[in-house]
Amino acid sequence: MPHIISSNISRKDFLKKSIKIGGVFATWGMFYDLSHGAPDSSVHLAILSDTHVAAYKNEQYRGFFPSKNFDQVLEQVSEKKPEAMIISGDIARLKGELGDYSAIQKQLQSLKSDMPVLMALGNHDNRLNFYDIFNDDSITRENVFNKHVLVADYDQIRVIMLDSLMYVNKTPGFLGQEQRNWLANYLERSDNKPVFIFVHHTLSDGDTDLLDAERLFNVVEKHKKVKAIFYGHSHIYKITERNKIKLINVPAVGYNFIDSQPVGWLEARISGDKGVFTLHAIGGNIEGDGQVSEVKWR
């Protein structure tokens, strides 16, 4: 059963004090120490995006059943036993209804291994409805007004999740000045541990992308410790780079938009030097199922 860790504690204390709460899951806004193994070992993560789960289990789009896809992915994730699972936005189907989040909460209870489930928000999510379902009082989010931000700390790496939700069920995303300032200040004052940023929206300059993507790059490019940015939104799997920062577009769980794209998730082993990503394709174009990509960080 997944659990919440609500403070910055050592691995020894975590093993003694971890809180196990059925049906309530770790959300972006808490500070974690989730380290396993030696400091130079990689961190094993399951990385998902765009689950698009609806309250109605048989909801379908383009011939795909997002809820059933998510059940299949959860079964695979349970078998792989990562240290944490990340869902990078668009958790809900379209408008972030309460029933959508109740459905995903119930599905997450099927995880057979004891891991945190870390969730971000996309343009098909509703922040207030999300909080109504995932609402444990011990959660301490970073102090960014009306944004859902988390720093997740390991011995080897640091994960920062940003909130790009601007309007529910409208395509563009926006971080905003306060969140960008928070990130700039955090990067300035934190140590040189390798940083990996997660945000939902695509990082181009189109009207449906992250509207302040260029300003995000202006913040992060000066910090060599920022190694990669993970994002979803496009329902495409690809790995590119900008000024040596790797940009990893995570495939969708719910459905693809283009027949040539896989539907599935990424199994990741991330260290300070590199990331090794295995594609687990459950639908769409499954030719790349099991494909392993090794990425060296700057």
C-alpha cells in the first residue's frame, strides 16, 4: 500500500516512522528523503504521464480505455518495485471531476509494493477537487501561492515538481512569476546535488505549450546541476536536449494522439551521471516495448 512521508527525515527514521495510509497518496508539495542503497547507486522510478482516468471505468477515447490502461500499468509497476511512482499531470480525464480522483485513488490501492505515488497537475486537472480527495493534513507544500510544488530529495539526486496548471480543460500551461522566482531562489540556495525537474506542459513556444517556457529555461540553464526536464502533455515519447539539458517527453498512459506513438510508461534508473530508461508500451505502437535508452547528463 502506498504511503506518505511528510517531513525531511533520514532513511533510518523513515523505516521507523513511515506513515501508511490506505487511499491517501504522496502529492507534490512534500519534502521526501526516499534514498535506497549506497549514495552512488541509481534511483529506481516509475514515470507516468497523462493517465486521463475518468469516474466511469469504461470511458474510452480513440479506442483506448484509460482506466483499464492504468490498471495494467499499475500491475507492471508493482512487479518492478520502484522506489516511487511519478504521474506528471493530466491525472483526470477532462475537467478534474471529484469522481475522477476518487476512481484513481481506488486504483492506486492495487499497488502491491510499498511506494510513494507522486502526482503533479496538468491542464485537465482541477486543483481544488484534487485536494478534496488527496487531502492529508500532514502534507506541507512549498510556499508558492495557488501552485502545487514539491521537492523530493534522495542521496543521489533531487526531484522538483512544478505546477503548470493555468485553466481547467484549456490547453496552455503557465508557471507564473511567483513560481519561477521560487525556483530561481531554491536553485541558488540549494547544494549541487543533480536536479531533475518535472512539469506537465510541453516546452515549445506554441499557444498550447508552456507559455513561459523560455523564462523557465532562463532560470535553469545557468545551473549546471539541473540535468533534465521531464514533461508530458503531447502524448509523445521522445528525448531531446537544449543547451545540454535533456528534455524527456513522457508517453501517455491513457491514449495516444498519433498511431505511431506508444501508450505506456517509463521505468527509470537515474543517477547523477546518467539515466537509463526502459519503455513499457501497453498499447498504440508497441514496437518499441522494452527499448532501453541511456542518457548522459551534462
